[in-house]
Amino acid sequence: MRSRSPGQRGARPDRYRLNGEALWAKARTFGDTEQTEIARRSGIDPGALSRLLAGTRSPSLETIVALAAAYGGPIEDLLTRPDGTPLQIPAQAARTTTAAVG
């Protein structure tokens, strides 16, 4: 794991990021089309949500849980790896592999 200097700002390269596209898709199913509506529904600070959507901050577990609870679905749907690839938990990866082979 890389360390950061105290003055370094922004997302750490080894952390997961918010999958903004997935969040917006879920939000639209609830009729939420503005960041302020997402922030209100999930109880997240609008400024913090803006930084998460811009990719300049990594979400905390508490934030991801709040977003998943607000819009339903598993938390892994709202996360991507630092390189932008979707997050797959081991059980999900096993199901995907089994489905592709079978």
C-alpha cells in the first residue's frame, strides 16, 4: 500500500471508487435526477457526494451502505476497482464463471 504525504489530497490509487454510472441508473429508477436528490435520499452531504462522483474521493463503507440502502441492491454494484473495472466479490465471481462455463 502506498503512503501519502500529509498534504496530498484526492483519492488514493489503491482504494475503490464510487460507480457513478450505476448510482445514477439506480437513482433514476426512483425519479431522482439531481445530485441534491441523491444526497437527500441517502443522507449524504451534497459536497461529499459531488467529490465521490467526480472521483476525487473514495467512499467510506458507511457512505456506500447509505447509498445501497437508499436505492436498494448490493453494495458491490456501487463500487469499482481503481482501474475502473467492476467489483466482483468471490461468490459473485464463482457464479459468473459457472454461468459462463455451463
